Amino acid sequence: HVDSASGTRKLWLLVAQQGVSMVNELCEAGHLNCLRVVTKEFWSSIAYQVSASGLTFLETVPDELKKQVDESLRGPGEHKTALLEVSVEEMKVWLRTSTGYSRMSTIVECGRVPYVASPFIPVSLRHSPFLATDNAH
């Protein structure tokens, strides 16, 4: 949810299920503090903070992995010394640095679903004896 002068808007983000699972595991292990926050229009979200246990856990992470994560949080090329800052304008997410780098993120572009789900309706709920074998109807 994004707060603005005109109120709170819901913004859908494309997030990998593996990422969500990892965040949940870090919370369950006590490495992240989780706080449910509510907007003035009663939309709820979760805020995360690294816990003391999480800081200790980070000491066990290999330096190469830390370097890769650090690089993903910075601008490219000549902007690599500056952290990326996230801003939301209308329904678009922008990544910018204090050194002038700017690009629109693709995190709100849901695109195509990479699989097709076949419809299944139990016989007891069907109005017809025919199987639903495609999504045509």
C-alpha cells in the first residue's frame, strides 16, 4: 500500500514465492522483527527489521554473497557508489541514486503467468456430464 496526499492505493508487486518463503523463514527463526502497520484508511502491511539474532546470523554469510547483495542495492557503472532509492509515482516504481541514475522498475509488471492451470470441477458441482478440458468457457 502506498500513501499519498490523495489517500492510500494498493500496488501489486511481482515477487517470487521463494523470496516470500525465505522472509517467512527468517521471521520464524527470529532473524527478522515483523511489525504489522495500518494506514489511516485501515490497509495493513508488514514492516521488517533485522533483529539482534539476525545481525549475528549475517556474520556467518560468506563475503561473496554479501558482495552480490550489496551490488544489487547500488546503481550500475559510474553510479555504483550510490545506494538505490525507491520511489513510487502514480502506479510506477522508480529506482534512483543520488548521483543521477534513474530507471523504472519492472516489479509492478505482472506479465504472463508461466504455467497454465486446467479447470477442475468435481462431478458433484457440474451442471453437465462433460469434462471441462480447457479454459474456453
